[in-house]
Amino acid sequence: MNLDILLKQTLEITETPGLETFDPRFTDITTLVQEGNYEQAAVQSQEILEQGIYDIRIIGYFLYGVFLEQGIVSLAPVFETISGILTDNWEAVGPVKNRDKHTANTIKWFAAQLNKKLEYEENKKEAVWDTWSQETDSDQVQEAMDALEKLQRSLGMTLEDKAGPLVDNMMKINAWLRSFYQIVYREPEPEPEPEEEPEEYEEYIEEEPETPGVKTQAASLSGTAPAGSIPAEGSYHLQVLLQKLDAFDRLISAEKFHLAALAADDINAIIANFDPKIYFPKIFARFSLLFARHISEIIAHEQHKGSVEWMALQELYKVDLESFVGFDAEIQFSSSQFAGSGYQEQNEEYYEEQHGQDTDY
């Protein structure tokens, strides 16, 4: 695929750019797309583009073929090509009638197909994924993210209100690229430090006391948490949410309240149905594994809920987690019938009398 036919030149403006909807060449290409033969559709689209016929619909098929052939390294020039069409070459592409609508639909299709392919290969982790991971460096991924940001600005300038529905797919692509950046990033080798002459003395500096928990939390969030701590790395869904929050902030700053309203409605729906396991899966991964592995042993103790012994241990769990973990005294839980519905209220009343406070279980 030769992306230079679109990327590195100013396209010639003709009186009637693009193809007629019933042009047999266009029909053949759309048939190939419907059959899932995207590579051949891209080849035939390139043949038409090489003739100086620039139709935004076949441009979308062509660009997706470029990505399938060249992988992640092609995304930066592909995004730049779309930006160039939206700005410098807008008048050169067809069809002229409903050009903005056709363009929005084409970019929506391209972004959706790209998202599906990225997620599919990431989940599958076979030959294509290995090629992407081995042949792509973090600088190329950063170039793709920069080009995507430029594309989003171009969408807003040219398509205006029609750009709104495209934002979500663009943010998903950006979030995926951010995750992939972490995968292919390699720390640069440190330069050797110049040897210094040993000092005759070192000035004693008293270190400020460390605030408990701050260092551990910061290290955990940065991915360098000490042994025993739980990583707080967010999932792909969290990154998409952060992108949406940032987009909402920028829309408010730009006073695009009609677009901000759409974003706010989506964000509020996410908040209302927030499931931490989706957004921070690694935090709960080991808990879920251990719970499933020892479910029989754990469920066997469910019958003791509501007993005086259970509530006493629950109070210790609330106020001193470390002491709770280290608790090794033997406890004889009340019999299952004592913890049943006929005795649970008696237990709670007894516990309230002993502690002089209400319980809320």
C-alpha cells in the first residue's frame, strides 16, 4: 500500500470529485468490505486513488488496508492523512453532495474497525500481536497519539457538530495506544556517571519523618510498589473514562455546552453503575482467585454471621486490621441455630449491652 498518494501531496481539485454511488467500481469495493475482504478492497481503492479520483468512502477502506498491512507503525501517517483531508484537501474529495455526512460516516467506520482489530489482537496475543510488540517502539506510539490529537482538533474544525459522535471511538483508540506504549517502552540505558573524588566528610542532614502510607501509595500507583502491596494500575476502561473526563473539561473551557451535555450524560451513567472490579481489576485479581480456590472453606463459616463471636471479630477487623490478621486465639463460635434468625436479635442486644452502643449490621 502506497500511502504517499494521499499523504505527501496537495490533491487536485476537480469539478465533480469522487465516485457515483452506483459506479460499478464502488459497488465492487463495498461488496468486498461486506464480505470482510478488507485487503482486496484496499487494493482496488488504491487503484482508483492513483487515477486522481478522491472519494472519502474508498479512502476509508484504503487507509484501513494500510493499517492491516503495516500495523501500528502506520497509525501516525494514517491519522495525518485524515487530518490533511479535513483541512488542506477538503475541497478535493467527494462526493460533494453530503460530503460532511459521508466523511463522518467513513471516519466512524474506520475508527470502529480499528478499535475492534486492536482489541481482538490484544486478547488473542498471537502472531500479529507479537509482530506489533516486537517491531514497534514507544516513539512511534507517541507519534501516533500526537497525530490522533491533531486529528481530533481537525474533526472539530471541519465537521463541527458531526464530530461529537466520533469522539468516543477516538478516545478508545487513544487509551489503547497509551496502554500499548507501556508495553513497548524500554528504559534507556543509563549513561556512566563520571567518577568523583571521595569527599573527606559528608554533611549530616536529618531526614524529615515520612508520612505513613504516602510512599507506599505513590509507589503502588507508579507501578513500583514494594512487595506485599496491591497494584492500583487502572484498566483500559479506566483510561477511557479519564479521557472522557478530560474531554468534558476541554468542552466546558471551550463553552461547547451542547457537546459537554452529551459527555456529562455518559460520564454520569458510568458513575451510577461504577464497578471497581472493571476499572481496577488487578486490585481484586488475587482476592477473586483465592476466594474461588477456597470457596468451600469460606462458605462453611457463613453460618456464624450474627453470632456474638462474629461481631466481636468484626469490630477488631474494623479498628485494627493488623491485629485481626495476627489474631490466633481459638474461638468457639455459637452453634448454627444460635446464629440463626431466632437468635440473631438476642446476640445483637447482648452485644449492645456489653458495648453500650448501637450496631448496624
